[in-house]
Amino acid sequence: MSSSQIQNALQTVNRLVPLVEDAERHFKSARNWSFLDVLGGGFLTDLVKYHKLNKASDSMNEINCLMQKLSRELGSLEIPNDYRMQLGGFLTFADFFFDGVFVDAYMTSKIMNSLDEVQKLKERLYILKSKLEQM
């Protein structure tokens, strides 16, 4: 890997880290609202939760683009490149209109899984950044 490639990859990682931290913050907030929803929240709780999830989704879309760029810059290193949270339209509809414990608990588990994936990505980016800085 040339010095130029290393610098480009490092710049991309430096752009990724704040986006991942932003997504993590939104997922944590959505998780908290989701816990409240399981305990008996209502329509307003759902609105706030989905606002937070939409913010996280916006960050994740940017992350996916930068991850693809990073993958090209690093060449042979294998990087997972799709961290989008998959929320189906029906699931969102069900969460609002069949608002019940089972749907709320399922949404909470999806949010927790997404949060876990974002946290793992953040850890991998910190490790990658450290390795690139040592090259």
C-alpha cells in the first residue's frame, strides 16, 4: 500500500468515526424511547422513536457510502459494507397501529441489534485507524 493510499484511507476513516458515533447516539436514544414504548408509551413515543431511527438511518446511509469508498481504497482487505437498519414498512405500520407489547419488544430487539452492530463497527474503525497510523 502506498503512502497516498494510506492517507486516503485514513482520511476516510476519520470521516467515518464521527458518523458512526452519531448513529450510535441516535440508536441509543431510539432504544431508550423503545423501552418506554414497551412499558406503555403511545403514539407520541412512537413518533419520537422513529424520528431517532430516521436520524440514525441518515447517518447509516452516509456510513455505507464511505465504507464502500474505504473498501476500494484498502483493496484486498475485506470490510462489511452494509450496516443499514432494515425496517420494513409493515413493521413500522404495525408498531404504530397495532401498538402492543410484542411489536414493541420486537422493535426494541431490532434497535438493540443495530446498536450492537454500530458499536462493533466503531471498534473496528478504531483498530483500523490505529493500524493505518502505524504504517
